[in-house]
Amino acid sequence: MSKKNKKKAAERGTYALCMTAGLILGIGLGAILNNLLITTVLGVVAGAGAAYFFSHQKKTDRH
């Protein structure tokens, strides 16, 4: 497996993890706020945003 393929696989894993966490958080908040659909969708969108942020950070030089 090349470095490029490993990086893409890791990025997909990050998206899956963050979106799943957002889904679970959205379902939990939906039960509290009595609006399951909206909070679930917002949780998944927030998870996708967090995954994008984590995946596209600039690399810094550490010398």
C-alpha cells in the first residue's frame, strides 16, 4: 500500500468516525430537545465539518 493510499484510507476513517459521533450526539440531543430529525442531521453535518477540519490542517515544520 502506497503512502497516498494510506492517507486516503485514514481520511475516510476520520470522516466515518466524526460523522458517527455526530449522529450519536444528534440522536441524544434529539431525545432531549424533542426534535430528532433536525438534531440528527445537524449532528452529522457538524461531524463532517469536524472531520474536514482535522483532515485539512496545515502541516508545520518541526526542526
